[in-house]
Amino acid sequence: MELVDLHTHSCYSDGSLMPSDLVALAKKQGVQILSLTDHDEIAGLALMKEATEKAGIKFIPGVEITANWGSRSIHVVGLNFDQENTFLIEFLEKIRSDRKSRAQKMASILSNLGMPGAWEGLESAVTNPNLISRKHFADWMIAQGFVKTHQEAFDKWLGDQCPAYVPCTQNKIKETVQVILQAGGVPVLAHPGRYKLEEWALQELLDEFKNSGGIAIEVCSGSHNASDVSKFTKIAFEEGFEASSGSDFHSRASKFMPGCQLSLPETLVPVWHRF
């Protein structure tokens, strides 16, 4: 089976590498099909396409869109869409505007909690000030000595329902999926194992995603261990989802390098058969 990675990030959102450097790393790892899925942003796709063409890697345009589901943030990856689709472009612009306001609110909360200076520090440090994410805040908190690890930052301050958490957007799963479909893309539920849902809640999420037009779920992810892969293999097979695979690579410190996530079981229909 081809070595595929359909979930990576560059410095155009919360990754650390330029698209060209990301492609060079993926080439070194033997990746043959690659997607860039920056958070709510497609500005890096043109550079990514140019770099993959030079490297001889098949490129799939992508984006990872944040949606609200109850009190949680859920991520939906869109693959192989029309990058000039007006509805998608405007939809992402609105989300990025919301993200900036959210980051400013989170910085204010952290200041009130005794951790001042986050907004000023991050605004000057990131590539795109409209896409300051919780990971950026965690990076800053570690650098300032407020926490020791990303896990501590999320567990104590930044995670859903923690003191500094602010919801990212108001768009729902159905709206997000429909925008991807309208742009000719394939909606994929990202890293479903990461949400740590009870079985009944996971089933509700999967049902809503499928009923909204969702096509695939990430079975293999940098967030999934072998038990997760087994679990979501069974779910994809029984519920008729196609299967996607992605490292969720952000930086050289990521758990998995591009293409190094666990292998997709051959019993499933890979979503990249469409491309």
C-alpha cells in the first residue's frame, strides 16, 4: 500500500515548518501522497503544491476546520476541494476572524490568572496572527515557565472547560460538512479518538457527522494508539465510512513524523481511492 499522510500542518497555522520544508521531510520519510491541512487556512496550499510537484509526491489540497459540537471543539478535515470556491473561502475567513477574537479573550483571561503578556508575545512570534491556537498558547506558557509541558497546559488551563478555554467558532458540524461538499471536497472526521467520548456520545457524534454528509473518518492518526486503530477500524467497517490516515504532524517534536502513523488495515476502503 502507498505511504500516505492526509493530515499535516505548516507554519501557516500552528505548525513550525514552511511547506517546502514539510515536503522535504515527507519525501525523506517515503511519503507518496501528502495533504496539507492547516487549521481554517488554505494560504499554504500553493507553495505546498509547487514543492510536491518538484519532489514527485502526489498532493491533495486540504484544510482542518474547527466546528462546535455541544461544548466541544470538533475538527473536520476537508480534502481535494476547489480552492477557489467562494463559499469555502468566505467561511474560512469568518472562522479566522473569530479565532483572533478568541485568542485575545484567552490572553486576557490568562493575564487575570497571573500570566500576562500572551497576546503581545504571540502576535509578534507567529506567522499568521489570525490563527493563534491553543498550541501556540501552550508553547508560550512553557517558554515563560508557567507550565512544563503541553499536556499540563491543556489539563490545567487550555483544555475544553478549563479556566482559559474560550470556544473557537459557532459553526456546527452540519454547516462545516456542507461547505466542504459544496466546494467539491471530501469531509473527514479528524482523530475521533482524541475527543475521549463515552460510547453513547461517540455514537451521537458519528451519527451527526454521517447524517450531515460526512464520508470518512481518520482511523490512523498521530493521536491514535493501536487500540484506537482497532476500534475505529471496526466502526468504519460497520458504519460504512471510508478510512483516512494522517500523522497530524506539526513540528519535528511531534509524536510522529510525516507518514509514520500506524498502518491502515487493508479491510477498509481508503479515502484516497477517490484521488
